[in-house]
Amino acid sequence: MCETNVYIDHEGKEELYLENVSVVKPAKGKIFMKNLFGEEKFFDGSIKEISLVTHKIILSDD
Amino acid sequence: MCETNVYIDHEGKEELYLENVSVVKPAKGKIFMKNLFGEEKFFDGSIKEISLVTHKIILSDD
């Protein structure tokens, strides 16, 4: 698999939120994600962009 | 990059919608996507799950 990281777009600046994610999905009104090491996070926002070229998933807190 | 395909979850069955996507993002109330060959599609639904392990992006028409 490809190493993909999740970033938060915060006022136009991308901040790293979780590295090496295996799954990302909307759940319970938030964005749930889990990485290859079993770490899980919920982010209160929305999916802004998924780029398979740069291996980035960008979330927005708007 | 990794070859990732977009599927539509239709009543529990995954149907292939677009192969080799490079970017997927919400736009104009729909889900916009483009693939490596320049093909573009808009899907009227939402992102259900992004799996970087199986290289699938699953959309829902719910």
C-alpha cells in the first residue's frame, strides 16, 4: 500500500494530523481515521480533498 | 502512485465507477473526481469510506 497522510487545512495552511492512515470515513458526524499502527482519531470537520498523486487526504475544520 | 478506484455502494453492492483516480473532492454539492487519463466525473452522493489498504474510495448515493 501507499503511505498516505491526513492533513488539516487551517486557514490555507496544511497541518499534519495523522500519518500512514489505512482508513478514513465519516462517522458520528465527524471524520474517523485509523492508521497502520492502530492509532485512531476523530476529527470534527469535513473531507476537503483526496489526492492520490501527492498521497494526501486534506480535511477542513470549516 | 497507487492505483485507486472509486466504487459506488449501491444497496450494499460495490459498483466500479471510475478507475485510476488522481483526485476526489466535494464540489458544487457533489463529489468531483478526475482520473489519470483526464476523465472527470461528478457523483451526486457522499464519501462513505476511503481505504488505503484495498485502494478503494467508496461513495454512497444515500
